[in-house]
Amino acid sequence: MTTDKKIFETREPEARSYCRNFDTVFASAQGSEMTDTEGRTYIDFLAGCSSLNYGHNDPDMKEALIEHISNDGIAHGLDMYTAEKARFLEAFEDKILKPRGMDYKVMMTGPTGTNAVEAAMKLARKITGRRNIIAFTNGFHGMTMGALSLTGNSGKRGGAGGGHLGDVTHFPYEGAFGEGVDTLGQIEMMLENGSSGVDAPAAFIFEPVQGEGGLNAASDEWMQGIARLAKKHGALLIVDDIQAGCGRTGPYFAFEKAGIEPDLITQAKSLSGFGLPFAALLIKREHDIWKPAEHNGTFRGNTHAFVTARVALEKFWSDDRFEKETEAKAKILEEKLSELAEMVPGAKLKGRGMMRGVDVGSGELAGEICGRAFEKGLIIETSGADDEVVKVLAPLTTPEDTFRKGLDILLDAARAVTETKKIAAE
């Protein structure tokens, strides 16, 4: 098996990113571990950036997919009716929607999260006849031009090359100006002021926990406040649950405990359960005003993903055991990350559930900690506007002993880096 990385450097563009931090050639993966071509195994605390909440190559999903392919099951069906789509939709209704009293249409969009966001933006503007969408500081919603206009990070926005990223007003996310600052009050004041320059919004869009923005977690009260403002001003409420959803924070939806009812919900990443491309937009029934083919895409709905997604729902969401297991692991994560935070003056624990990290105050320091952890056998990445957050996105199915081992590697790496810096400072 090849270990020569020259082909990547020759043929892949400079936009490649994760491979620059994990400089090896991976060959296989199982559960919470990845193995490279040299036979070295790493614990995976990145999980496809939360696309593998159920781990690599779940045996039940794999068996169902192999059976589907072996039986010449549909591989590509546009948006035609297929047996596997029906089975997925029935499982989603029975395991997710009905238990939560939710009535949403499930719109299959293009294969990745940004496609679901684009569909949500289009539909909100079509329903309201307005153009302005309110997004939030540090938000990340995708890299296509519409979704990118909602994204706050200047580095990512710079990739547009001067293209139009307008028709969006960015307001402060909860905590953006420090603790104790009432961002809800500020937003309401701007919307109520006829001279603020803020056009009437078509929609508000936010992430319950900001994945790429540094693991800022919105309180239930803040989410409820945004929902109230959206309704008051005749705007739709879009919740981007792409990275925070599918159980990452405990419940299936990261906004569940706030008791809000979004008009539109974007889903992707772990929706397929297996790491296959699959994105969808959940639409409240009264908002389904599309005309046939008014929004489509060649790869809307991935039949292979329907197979694995249905198994994931049946296996992990038939009762509350998986959610409780996730919440138990989240307590371990909080305990260990608190130890890491104590090593760095001013460091802060961030996030919620199994979507947590530590703001160490410096992208350089966070990068060094993650780099040292990789040397010790742990795959982990940074997050935040300046990559200042050491971010844990371990598969939710990670066995406790493996989970603790990975966290110990992280703590050892942080200890080694911080001690070296102390010696250098002396």
C-alpha cells in the first residue's frame, strides 16, 4: 500500500487543510480509531468533524449497506420514490419526529450541509418576500456563496474572492461581547429602531453550539429570545443543527431543551450515520410552498445513505439509552477538560455535551497542543476565530476506556507543551 504523499502535493489544490495537521496516509478505521499505512493506530477525536457520531464503520450499518449493494439496490434515484427512501422516512418519523411532537417535511437537498443552508435561505426569502437574513458573530454555515454570506470568519469569507456576500446582517451571538452583556436586548433595539439601517428580516439563523466559531453555546433563554424576536418581526427561524445535532450535545436536536419550534432545521454530517454524503432541510408543513423542481439537485438524497441512516435511527434512537450514555461521557469530558483548563492561565471551558473544548487564548498554543497530541496517537483539531480552542469531537460511541485514554493523551500533550513554554519563559 502506498505511503508516498507526493501525489497529493502534485494533484490536490492548496485548499487542502486537515492533512496539513495530520501528516500521514490513513488506510482503515474502526469505531473510534484510524490506522495509517505504516500500521500505526490513532484515537480519533475529530470524527469527520462530527460526521461520525456513531464511529467508523458501524457493523450494523455496514452489513445493511453491503446487503443493499449486493442485492442490486438502487444507488442513484434522483428524487424518485424508492423503497429505501420510504424506510428512512418512516424511521425518521417514528424515532425522531413523532416522539417530539414535530410535524416537518423532510427535503433532501444536495449532499452536504451548505446545500441545506442554501435551500433554507431561498425558502425563507420566497415565503417572506424579504432578502435580509440575520446571522451571528462567529457563525459558520457553509462555503457556497449564499451560506458563506452568513458565515462570520474573515478567512473563510476571503475565499469568495470579492464575490457578493450581502443581504445579511450580522448581530452578536450570546457572549460575543463578554459575560453580562445583553445581546438579545441589543438586537431587539436595532430591530425596533427605524433608523438602524437594518432591513426587515426574512429569517434568523443560528447554531445552538457554534462548531467552527469556537464552541460558543447558546443558553435556552437566548434561543427562546431569538425565536420570540423572529416571530415578532415576521421572520422565519432557521436552526443550523448540522454539527451540533444527531445527538452531539445529548438530545437528537441540540435545541430540544430550549423548547423552541424552528420553522426550518438544517441537518447533515452525522445524518447518514456512516459518513456518507447526506443533507436535508426540515420544513414546517405550512412553509412547504415550493413548486415542483423549484429547488433540486442531481444528488439530492443519497440512497446508500438512506440505508445507513435508517439503521442509525433504529439502533440508537429507539429509546433514551444512547442519549443517557452520551450525557454520562459528557461528564467525563467536562472533568478532564477542566484539568486542561487549569494548566493555562485564563483558559476557559466551552461548549456543551460531547461538543466541548478549551479556549487556551492562543491559536499557536492550541495548535501546539493538538500537534503534540497527534505525535502521541490522538487526532484532534482546533476551533475558533483564531484557532484558539482545543476542540473534542470524539465519536459518541467511543468505549469509555478508549475515551479516557484519548483524554489522557490530550492532557499529557498539554502538560508537555505548557511546561516547555514555562521553561522557555524562565
